[in-house]
Amino acid sequence: MTRISPLAQATGSDADGGFAVDVRTVLLSVIDGGLKVAALPDADGWQLPRGVPLPSLPLDAAARMLLAETTGLQEDYLEQLYTLHVRDGDAWIILISYLAIIAAGTGSPGTEATWIDTRSVGFSEVDRMVLDYAIVRLQAKLGYTTIAFHLMPERFTLTELQDVYETVLAMALDKRNFRRRILAANMLEQLDETRRDGSHRPARLYRFRADHDPRAFLTPQWADGV
Amino acid sequence: MTRISPLAQATGSDADGGFAVDVRTVLLSVIDGGLKVAALPDADGWQLPRGVPLPSLPLDAAARMLLAETTGLQEDYLEQLYTLHVRDGDAWIILISYLAIIAAGTGSPGTEATWIDTRSVGFSEVDRMVLDYAIVRLQAKLGYTTIAFHLMPERFTLTELQDVYETVLAMALDKRNFRRRILAANMLEQLDETRRDGSHRPARLYRFRADHDPRAFLTPQWADGV
DNA sequence: CCAAAAGTGTTCTCGATACACCCATGT
DNA sequence: ACATGGGTGTATCGAGAACACTTTTGG
């Protein structure tokens, strides 16, 4: 293996010592009509759930474990975002970021963690960039994957689904066009049940079709742990 | 920072020692009508250029340096692909992969490295996966970015540009539709010159417009080294 | 009968595709 | 004159966007 010269020999923290590695996960959910991120309290604000991965477990397993330990939640979807190299005090760390998604109503984050609105959360500059990138990725994937599946309960109405799309995309959508596109995409299965909700016509219930792989395109087919 | 428990304390190669990190770069170019990858000889075949990054330099700088050292070439475009966690003998390494692009005719790789056709190169399983993912990314980006810019010399004909698209996409394209789309995309600037090439009508020369950012979408706006 | 959300169709525009012939040059 | 690659236009189709009224229920 090539040792990148000339500086590698001169530093004390290269391959001899190894690198400091930090996994951070952006856990998103749509709650109370807002896009929320799971955050932990911090000296002056909030921070993303983070941790040092185990050397012999795949990185995505580390992302899952750290979510379990900091929030007590088990995500429904996980994908790697990007790897940064950032300054941490006077050292440098390699920061591997993940996007995780959990359906609303699956439970509240544990002791320390809280759901905070993504628009107002007080993160460090790095955490803010990672969060913004996670949101952009999620928005893009709504368009060409079934990733929205992981934001919904098992059964839902088309209006509820549209509300989630509108919250994540931060824009209003036309009801008729939305329904036509969603149904044409063949992701959904219509149920026989309806839900009575208030003093108006009941809504038909749907669920996502079982035979659908919601991972696609941006994420390589092979995952970690090869 | 959360130490992911319980195993982290039990192992000897966690944050105390740090992680083994390996940067690998897929350097692609279109040469002699084929999509080629820069490869280095290996015990039983070929391998991607690789190296251990410097701890205090951004990761993309490490990818650039390792290309310079192994191939002597300076890439025209670089973007991070994905971070894997792979077994290396009995240890695990964190493998950060990059996609790099260089224009044809910029020079031949140095002493050890060679351009090998991507379809037939004898890589390890991991290098093969990284290469395949790099190609998929490049193919996708041809469609919605000006990344093709980096595969072309400064001035070129529309037929040369179409040949590069066809090589990367591994499919034939309709000449009239290709020209209409490319010109409609407003990436190109028509030059006054033409090029006489053989016993046929000379071709008009084009170049890419200066005011174009070829990075977009999949790569976050912020790079490494924050 | 009224309020409130559910549900439904048509028109238009634009981008993508399929497809075949004339043009300028060198030999 | 002919061989060779350069260059052009039109018809069709499908996806996406704009847009308003009827239906069903509870109170």
C-alpha cells in the first residue's frame, strides 16, 4: 500500500497510530407536521448523535448502534451520506455521516435525545451542514424512490402521505396530480378499509406494496461489511 | 463523545489506537474509444491507486496526492464516492473511495500505472465494486451535469463529444437528438473555427462555457477540510 | 343544511424519441 | 464522380403542471 509522501512519515498520528473516526447520524421523522431531527444536548446547543464505531463491525451497524444507545429508537431506514475530514480542537477526525429515517409515532427518543424542528435546531456548523445535506438527499429521493414508505405508519390515507411529502419538500403539492403520480408509480396497495376521522367523508386507507426495494440509485447496491 | 458499547472497550484497535484508513481512487478517462481506468500491477492482477491519507490534510487532497504519486497525472475532476468497511487480512480498514476524471490525451500514467479497459480489468472484488459504482455515478451525472467537460480537450467537435457520451454510456445515441439536447442545455459555446479532418466536410469546433459549475446534486456543496 | 375533508378529469406544454436526407470536402 | 463524415427538421408520444367541482359524512 502506498504511503502518501512526503508528510506521512513526518507526522505522529498516521497509520502507526491510526485515525480518529466518528460516526454521526441524522435521524429524521415527520412529527406534528414538521420535519424533526433527533438531537442531544450539548455545551451550547444541540448535536447529532455520534459515536466511535467498533473496528470489526460494518459502519452502518455502528450508525444503528449509536442511534439505539443515544435515542433508544430503531430506525426504519439507514443510508450513508458522506465522509468529511474535520478539525476537532487541534486534531483531525474522519467523520462518516448517515441519514436515518423513522416513522412518526414509533416512540419518543430516550432520556437525553429530543425531536427538534430542523429549521430551528441549534447545531454546530458541521452538524448543520450534515443535516442540510441529509434533507436535500431525502427530498431528492422522495422523487424517485419509495423512501417515503419509512416515514409512514403501516396504513395511511393519501392525504396523510401528501402531508408528509409537503412537509419534507417544504412546498405545497396539487392534490390531483399527487394522487395520479403516486398511484401511477405503483407503490401503493389500496385497502378495503376506510377511516372515519371527523365530520366529513371517510378516507380510504392504503399501504405500501411489499415487493418494493426503497433503496436505489444514490446508494451503491453493496453495503458495508464486505 | 459516545463510545459505542459494549464492545468498544473490549477491543484493542478502537479509538485508543485509531482506525486504519485507506483512500482509493478510480481515475477514468476515455481513450481510443474505450472507457479506461488507471490501474497498478498487483500480485495477481491489478489494483486501484491507493494510499493512507495524511491526518491533517483534507481527504480529497489525499486522493489527489495519491494519484499524482502513483500515476503522475493530475485529474481534472474529483468527487467522493462512498466509504466502505472491509476486511483486510484479519484486520478491518475504512476505505474511502473517490472518482476522478481526466481528459483524454493529457498524458500517460507514469512508471507503474497503466490505462486498462474497464470491462476487462482484473481487479479484486472490492476494487471491482468500487469501479462499477464509479461508472454508474459517471453515467448518471452525464445526464444532469456538465461532468463530460472533464473528459474532453478544450476544443472539440460535436461528434467527438457524442463519441465520449456513447463510450461512457455504452449505448448508441441519435445524432440529431444528441445535438439538440446538448445545445439546448446551454453548456457549449460555438467557436468560429472548424477542423479539417479527412476527405469530408470540416467539423465546427465547440468548447464548454466558462460559467458552469460541473459539480452538482450528488456531491454536497461543502467539500472536505472544513 | 352546513362545514369539512375526500375524491375525481381535462387541457396544455414541453421534453424525449424516432426517423432520412443534403452538404462540404479530398481523392 | 464518389466516398466520407458533418449537419439539419418534423411528427409523435408521454410526463408533468394548471385548474374546480361533486361526494360523503358528522353535527
